[in-house]
Amino acid sequence: MTEYEKASSTMGDSGIHWIDVLFRWCVVLLVDAAEVLGISYEALNVYLFVFLLPLALICSGLLNIFLYKRFRDEVVKARV
């Protein structure tokens, strides 16, 4: 079984064509990226979705809070 078949078989068909096409395209992309990086598809999935995605979401949330407070302070200064 090739790495593509192994990775593709990790998820069943959703029954929605565009989701299945997008999933298979992402699997091919991740398998190719894993080959380039010299790691397995599963390890790349863990790095992306367990470590990098939560870190990116936390950074985005903190940046939103910072910018909201900065914008709010600028509006208060402009009214005075």
C-alpha cells in the first residue's frame, strides 16, 4: 500500500463530493510535504494540527485583543 492510499484510507467518504475532493487533495499535499521534510504523514499531521494550529489560533486571539484595546483607546482619545 502506498503512502497516499494509507493516508487516504484514514477517513471514510463523506458523501459530499467537494469535501471528498478537497480531502484527497490535502492528503496528497501533506504526503508530498512529509516526503520533502523526511517525516511520516502522521507526524506531519500531529505537528500541524496539535501544535501549530492551536499556537496560531492563540496568537491570533491575543493579537485581536491587543488591537481591540489599542483601537478602543484611540477612539477614546479622539473624542476628548
